[in-house]
Amino acid sequence: MAPDILKQLQDNYDLLQNKLIFLQREKIIKVDAGTRFQLEQEIKEIQSQIQEVAREIEKLQTRPSVVPTKTPVSISSHENTGIKKVLFLASNPKGTAPVRLNEELRDITEGLRYSQMRDHFELEQKLTVRPRDVQRAILDFKPNIIHFSGHGAGEEGLVFENEMGEPKLVSGEALASLFALFKDQIDCVVLNGCYSEVQALVIAQHINYVIGMNKAIGDKAAIEFAVGFYDALGAGHSIEFAYKLGCSAILMHGIQEHLTPVLIPLRA
């Protein structure tokens, strides 16, 4: 009986967390003072309910925890700082179709800034990225999550830039060889570009979690996935849950591309 009760509590906990994320996002975009005040009251009520459910979960579990017992892999924090670092890489070279990179970056930044765990995240951005910029950024920033936003060309690779701002293709094998050197540091790689599943499969031989796209993905769907993904991480959820919420966010906006993102666990 206890396992059934625990499962119900955990499901309720996840539902409340989802509602909290939605309300926090609504509060960000609402400018009317009355509406924002009402949302603040609802957020406080939901947070109180979450704490109550968490206490009930702790009573039933053999160890103190407020997260589901399936213990999915969470994001590491290195050097005992308690900070999770996200490196946002973007590329939209000359002659390629415009991508709404700034909007994606802005929405991710806002989500993390207003999240429950905002003090536990740092985000570093590198735009108009050349291949050498990637290795330098990893060495300097030491990220736990690497997020690429831009174009993908399937088997040919991801589209970065050369010194002239023109397209420069980088293969999955090249990226995998780089990321493998930092596999004890990098927990997740997100390739938010068309047809990037090809590169994701190769990178996943070394990295715990890699997300790629199994076909072309529209700008709006790519942005909604990213926002949902980082909203969930900012609320303390696992990478698996964040991926699912990202897919759900696409569908919630009436976009039928929720099956395009693919989560690939370590394949070593």
C-alpha cells in the first residue's frame, strides 16, 4: 500500500511543480499590476502545497528526499561550487536562413533568472561561434550543459562560422572527440538545430545525455522546447523530466513537432 501512496504523492508533486513553472512564466510576461499580484498569491499557495507534499514523501521514503525514488541522473555541480553552468553557443552564418537566436537566448535567460534555483545557475553566451571558440569556451567556463542553437545539415554536421562569418561545417565525430575530453564535467549537450540527431548519436558515446532533432524543426518549436527544458531544470528537476516538459511545451503551443526532439542517454 505504501508504494501506491508514494507514487500518488510523487505524481502530485510533479503536477504541482508543472503548475508552478507555468505560473512563474505567466508572471514574467504579465505587465498588469493586479494580475501579477494575483499570480504571486497563487505561486505562494502552490509552493506551500509543494512543501506539504514533500514532507509526506519524506515520511514514506527510507531516506530524506523530496524527489522521485527512481533517481534519474541530475546535473552535476563541479568544484563544489553548487553552481550549474550552461554554455549557450549560437551560429547563424552569412547566407543561411535567419534563426531567432536572440529570442531563444532571452527566453532561456529569463526562465533561469526567475526560477526557484536561480542562484544555482550561471549562463554564458557565445554568439557567431567558430569551431575554435567552442574549445576555448569550455576551457574558460567549464560548463555542465552545452546548448547549441543554429543550423544542422544532417550527416554533414552542424553549421558554425569561419573567420569570414561564412558557414563552416563541423562533424559529429569532431564534436564528440572534443566533448569526450570533458566527459567528467559535461552532463548534457543540447543540439537545438535541424537534423542534429546524427551528431547527437555520436556525442552520446561519451556524454550522459544528448538531445538532438530527428528532422527539421521550426523556430517557434525550438524555442518552446528550450524554454520548457530550462524552466524544469531551474525548478530542480532531472534532465529526463526537463526533456519531457520541453516536448510538452511544444505541444501546449499547438505545434505538432513535439516528437522531433530526441533524448539519447550515454551509449558507451
